[in-house]
Amino acid sequence: MNQLINLNKKLAVVTGGTRGIGKAISLALLEAGARVIITGTTQKKEETIKQEFDSENIEYYQSDFGDEKSLQGFLEYLRSLKKIDILVNNAGINKLNLVSDISLSEYNDVLDINLKAPFLITQEVSQLMINNKGGKIVNITSIWSSVSRKERAMYSMSKWGLAGFSKSTAIDLAEHNILVNSVAPGFTLTELTEQTNTKEELRILEDKIPMRRLADPKEIANLVLFLSSELNTYLTGQNIIIDGGYTSL
């Protein structure tokens, strides 16, 4: 268990918590003593999840935030809970396309999952937090919420929107002792990154980062852990970039 951060008796919800950065965040919260509810789009048995995370303090809820009925079902589930101490809106998708070629269907898919779902989930969870006089909300954005590149129009739009939502929500909820921040990871060495890039492509990418390497998902998780913990008592309304210096070039 983390010696500085104790999340015993805390309940955390992490959307998209089955792989990559979301999984690393879930593991960090579990290690600090929290009970964690994660979401994913595929059907998984509860026992399988407990074995995969090596913990009895994890629960799994299957939901596809791109499907209105499925999302509404998750929102109803959240309403049934008496208390949520930590919310991490991590679930998201990325579709690459030139702005001139983006279809309305693609646009809706990205914005529904990356922006609409966090908005609706935050609405539900913040009400519980208000009733319980406090909480921590962390939204996972991206370096593409600060800079952008070719074919990132939809994704950047959604992540800039989520960063702006975080800032305004922080103001709305500050009087209730609810701290809201967003974390903007740069290039991170997840399983998906390794699968979709050759070793040569990864080497070229690393050369563009001042620290000459990609982030480990645990490094992103550690920042989220701090923001979610009792060590954070005043930091709110920030979109914190963690990218090894990439956006500083």
C-alpha cells in the first residue's frame, strides 16, 4: 500500500479502467486502499476482473458510452450508490480523419464518448459528492487539448472541450469542497501503442520527446492518485500536461 496516500474506505469510479492508462489508474487506487468500480465495453465476469487486478476491492460494470441506452443504464447505477469519493473520467476514443472528410457519424461517436458521457456522469456523481460534502474529480484529456496535429480535429475538439469543462466545473463545485482537475498525458507506452507502432516508429517518436522516452502508464496514474488523495487540498481547475516536455518544444 502507498505509504503517503491512504484511500481506505474511499470509493472510486474509473471509466475505461480495463486497459492502458485507465488500468494503471485503477491499480494505483487499489494499491492505496480504495474500492474501485471500473467500466468497460466488453462482457467480463466479476471473478475474472478480481483475478486480473489481484484484488477483491474491484467491481466491473459493462457499458458502452456510445450507446444511449447503455449510458443511461450506467447513470441509473450511479444513482443507486450512496457515496462516491473519486471519479476518473478516462474512457475515450480517437478517430483520425481530415476535417473535410469527417462524417457526422464519426463526429457524434467521438463527442458522445469523449465529452457527452463525462458531462452526464459528472452531473450524477457531483450530486452525490455535494450531499457528502466533498470529493475529487479527474478528467483524462490529452496533449491534444493543448496542441494538435493533422487529422486530430474531432479528438482535439473533444479534449479541449473536456479541459474547459473541468475548469468551469471546478468553479461550480469549489464551494462544496469538490476539487476538479484534468490530466493531459503525452505519448504513453500502453499495449495499444506497442501494437500500433513498429519499434522504429517508437524510436522516432521517442527522439521527439525531450526526455527521450514515452511515459509509463504508472507515471500518469501517480499524478491522478495525488489529485484524488487527501494530499491535494487546494489544486483545482487545472489541465495538467504530463508529456516529458513534448509540448514545451
